[in-house]
Amino acid sequence: MRLADFIVSNIEPILMEWEVFARSIAPGAAMDALALRDHAPDILVATVQDMNSSQSATERSAKSRGKHGHHEGGGDGTAISGRVLNGASELHAVGRLGSGFDLMEVVSEYRALRASVLQLWRDSKPEPRECDVDDLTRFNESIDQSVAKAVSSFTKRVDQARDMYLAILSHDLRNPLNSIALSAESLRHLERSADALGCASQISTNAQVMSRMIGDLLDYTRTRLGAGMPVSPARMDLVILCRQLFDEYRTAHPTRVIRFQSGSEQIGQWDTDRLRQAISNLLGNAVQHSDENAAIDLELTGTASEVVVVVRNGGPPIPPGELSRIFEPLVRGAGAEHPRRNRPGSIGLGLYIAREVARSHGGRIDVTSSLKAGTAFTLHLPRHSRVKSGQAILDDKHVQTM
């Protein structure tokens, strides 16, 4: 059986091995089978189509130089199969980026796919044919084409995201910075202490806004580059922290109905500052995206092994299309029926950082949203945190184990 025919006849075994490998990569551990396979079936089918299409010497030379599907003429379907292959690889790369895979992990999937196909074909003990060398060459060309397109698509999307956040940062930092500069200048010309204190207060407030924005951006950069969210767990009572945050938000938003419910003390090993950041982000998100007259509830419960923090608010539900991507940093904004309102100091990273804080403690965060029950973010924290420290994206050990 020729290699292309073998792939068609064994797509399911090949996909099973793809799924097993993808699940072994950190972001894939929590994904279901459908998400793990993603566009892999399309990539395999397009690879077979590319292998079966006729190819002239000129077209082969063009492909060897990375000019896939751009040659002229040839109604043989080579250009069409190339476009299909490129499209599947592009979609796969974008999907993996959204799921938290880094570039090297995406490339490693193709390496594993190549190895799986060739090993399964070898294990089937095919009868030797003169065309085997050509089949292997065409197969490797197609995989190389897929890898090249995936890398191009992945890096292009990362560059777009970087440019977007730089634009957001430069725009959103400008207003508080101008306010600080004007207030500082005014202090030089004021004699009355009350006015001076007012300007000083304004400077302090805007400095805190800028500090929060820069801190969020640094946390985002650290986690996306593989360094992980740094945490220093110590014994603490989560009830005390939640009550402090409840009092702060109730004072800051006197017109809102904010309620707190908890039983006895909830003791565990956590990083106080990081949990303050995560829970504050969830409360800020509830204030920002709920109706003015909708109540916000902060609830704290616990079992022998974990503590659960729930932040719930009423108002319009999260649109279904956004619910599965609500924690992703590259998703910013909703449809016209559900506009986003950005609070001061927010650059759209609050929920992403809350998720990373949960993960860094060995926990997780879930979300449910409906018109009847409202929107609820549920933070699960093991009492004894299994701290997950990241590693550099180019670390030798990380590369070798992918």
C-alpha cells in the first residue's frame, strides 16, 4: 500500500496518537478530544491531496524554496491542494495560540505527526515499491509546508497581539500621566493646603492606576513567555482577605449592592498578594460588566481539601461565543448588544491574570453565565498549594521534553 493510501486508511489511529501527544503538552492536559484534534483531520486530508497531485520539476523547485501554491498555470490541482494545506495549518496555529500553546509546542506536534505516520506505515510492513522514495519525499514536503505555514501564522498573530497591547498601553497610560503632570505643576503655584492636598491625592490615585496597568502587563508578558506566575505561599486565612476586599469595594462603590457570605475561617497555604489580585480582578469585572442595579455576591466555602471562592453578579449574560474564550488575553470586546466598559487601570487582562493565579496555586477557575442565574466565576484553591513554576521558553530541558 502506498503511503498516501495508508494515511487515508489509518486516519483514526494517526489521530489517536496525535491526541495523546497533544495531551502530554501542558495546555493540552485540560482539553477534550475534539479540541486536541482541532484541525488535524483537515491537515492529514490536505497532505494526502498534496501528495496525490501531479507536480512538475518547476513546481517542485518552487516548493523547495518555500513558494507553496504560488506557481502559475497547471490545472493539476497542485495549487489548490497547497492552499487547502496552508489554510488548515493556519487555522490550527491560531487555535493552538488561543489555547495557550507556545510556538515550539506547535512545531513539536508536526514532528510527532511525521514520526507517527512513518512508524505506523513501517509497522504495517508494506511491500517495497520503486515509488516509495518519491512518496516519502512528497510526504515530507507537505509536512514541511504545513510547519512553515503554521509558524508564519502563529508569529503573525503574536506580533499583532504585541502591537495591539502596546497601542492600548500607550493610549491608556497617556491620560493618567497627563493628569499627574498637570497636578504636579499646579502644586508649585498653590498656597492653600487644602488645594495642595487635593492635587496630591489626584497624583497618588493616578499613579496607582498606572502601577496597576503596568503590573498587569508585566504579569501577562511573564506568563506568555513561559516564566510562569511567581507565587510565595504561606499560611493565611482567606476569610480575612475576602472581607477586606468586600469592605474596599463596598466603600469604593457605595451605590452598588455588594454582599459577602462566609462561614468559619478558611486556612490554607496561599500567596496573599496574588489572591488579592485575582479576587479583586473578579470583583472589578463584576462591577464593570453588570447592571448598576444588579447585586454582586462574594461567597466563600470550603471542604477538607480545597476552598472555593465565588463571585456572582446579575445582568446580561456573557455571549455564548465569548464564554469559552473569556479568560484569553487576546480577546477584548463584545458585540454591540454587550459592549465592554473598561474601568480605569484595566487593559483587558484581569480575568487572564486571575486564571494564571489559580493555576500557579494548582487550582482552577470556572465560569457560568445565564440570564436567569447571572454570571458566576468560581475559583478553586487546594488548601495546600501545588505551586506550578514556569520555565523559560528556550530552556534546554523544556525543548528536549516536547
